[in-house]
Amino acid sequence: MMMKLLLLAAIILVKILLSKGVALVLIILSFMLKGKQLYKSTLEWNEYFLSLNDNLVWLNLQFVDIGTF
């Protein structure tokens, strides 16, 4: 019984770490791709961040938190 609980805890931990890792990699890749488009123009970056839809940002934050539930 104890071994099954440890196995379950390990599976949950791995799932959380993988989902957080995948979300982080996707966010980093999206910034890398957008960075190639905008390069070092701070004005264009400001416009990009201000143009983000609040719902889109909220969904991305929720995706990152999926692994904790």
C-alpha cells in the first residue's frame, strides 16, 4: 500500500514538473519568435504588450497553473 502511494506521488510530481516545463518552453519560444520580428525596438515591444488581449493573458496564466491541480 505504501509503495502505491509513493508511486502515485511520484507520478503526480512528474506530471506537474512536465506541464510547468512545457508551458515555460512554449512561453520562451513565443518570445524568441516575437523577438526576431521586433528585434530591439522598445516601442514595438511596448505596443505588442499593450495590445495583448486580457483574456489571452488570463488563459496563458491558467495553462501554467494547470499542473498544480
